[in-house]
Amino acid sequence: MRRSVLLSLVLAFAPAFAGAQTAPLPTSGGAPTLNVQQQAGLQQLRVRFQQSRLQTRTQLLAALTPAHRAAVANILGQLALTLNPNPGAAAQALDTVLAPSEKQSILNIAAAERANTQTLRQQQKAIFEATLTAAERAQAAQRESQRQAYRQSHPRPIHVPDPGAIVLRTLGSYGSSGRGSFSRT
């Protein structure tokens, strides 16, 4: 369910972001047009997203002892070279290796990144909404109201952040880029 909501959000915002990467969208047919300022704003946000990701990666590496950085590298290497990678087991192995202080640092770093990403997404949304007509804004508000009602009637399970999974998502290419978690076998 969470993926379908995320997919609908991505599809809703995709036309504006695709247009921001190339040329402005045509105005015929009521499609929104991004002006030069909006395109520049979106490009600046993309750079800030990349900088945030790089900063998180740097902070995460700094939070690990040299021995644990080597263990992470070993686990990531094994995961990359196996025919049947099991990211859940790798995350569990990392959780057993990491010291409690490292785990807490990883959780704090991930929480800061989530907060920063949320702020950047709100800024992206504001830039996109500036391209909409009043009627389109009203439709978007209605869809958001429906999403909120759905979320209230279908609560998500409580997500417990996992330091090992965070390390794999941040330093490797395993797991989702969002708040997904690994299944452990």
C-alpha cells in the first residue's frame, strides 16, 4: 500500500520534474509551464538533495570505527559478489558488529537526513504547485485530503529504524531509497 501511495505521488509530480530537466512544458492543453526561475529552483533543489546524501554518507562513515568500516566494506563486498544476495542477513550481520554508540549515531544521522529531505520535498512541492492553475490546486488539495483520509483509515505499521539496514542503504545499493526495511530470514 505504501508503494502505491508513493507511486501515485511520483506520477503526479513527474511531468513537472521531467519538464524541469529539459525544456518548459507546453501551455496547450492546460499543462503547467515551468518558468526559468522555477527550473533553476528545481535544479538547485536537486543539487541540495545530492549534497544532503553525500553529507549523510560522510557523517555515517565518520561515525564508524576503522575496524567497523572494514567490516562494513567486507559485508558489502560479499553482498555484491554473491549470486543470491540477502540484504536482510547482511543488515543483521552489521547490527551484530556495530557498537551501541555507533548504532545511535547512525539513527541520529538518518533522522537528520529524513528531516532535511522532508524540507526539500516541501520546497519542491511549492515550486510545482506554483505552476498550477487555481482549479488544478483545488484538485490537488482534494486528492491530498483523500490521501490523508485513507492514511487515517489504513494506519501503517510502526517502523523501527534498523542501523544495519540504514548503513546498507546509505553506503551500498541495497534496499529502497525511502524508509523501507529489509526482510530478515
